[in-house]
Amino acid sequence: QLQASGGGLVQPGGSLRLSCVVEGSVFSVDTMGWYLQAPGKQRELVADITAGLDRNYGDSVKDRFTISRWNAKNTVYLQMDNLKPEDTAVYYCYADVLVRRSGNYQGYWGQGTQVTVSS
């Protein structure tokens, strides 16, 4: 399971840091990432990062958000700076997980954490 934390209410221009950990014993974690879903809209990529630390960002968050990970703890972070009201959404973490060496990588989603940017 993926456990996300760090959402909340922040004023425009403020910052938040989201965290997501892959809980339990797993063999390997490949790509980890964050997606957002605003009311009435489809889920969209915010940023993702491979085990080799290659990063990919959505156009709307480039130069404002930074994704990082701690491989030893199977944890991914999203540092969100200069937040805007349009960043308001539920943020979901995602990870490609190999539970057992003999299995296949499968995608898992966290439960979502609300980020609200408002004055």
C-alpha cells in the first residue's frame, strides 16, 4: 500500500511538501510519481521519477515543483513552491512495485491528499 501525507490549506505563493511511502515488504520500486485530480476533471500527471532519478514534470508545474525520492525508504516527495489557486486538487501518489522477485511490476495508487490554495 501507498500512504500519502502532507496536504492542506495554503495561501497563494506558499509551499507544501507531500510525502508518499510504499508500505510493507517489497522487492523493488521503479517509477514513483504524483498525479492531481481537480473536481470534474481527469487525473493528470504532476511529476514522476524513476529509480535512476530521471524526472518528468507536467507543463503547469515546471520550475515550481520538485520531485525527489529516497530509494532506501521507498518514499517519494513533492516539494510544491509558489502555489497557485489552480493547483487546488486531490493529489495521488503512484508507484510501480515489484512485490516479489519472481513477479511483475504492478502499479499502485495512494489514497489521495487534498491540497487547497486559497487566500
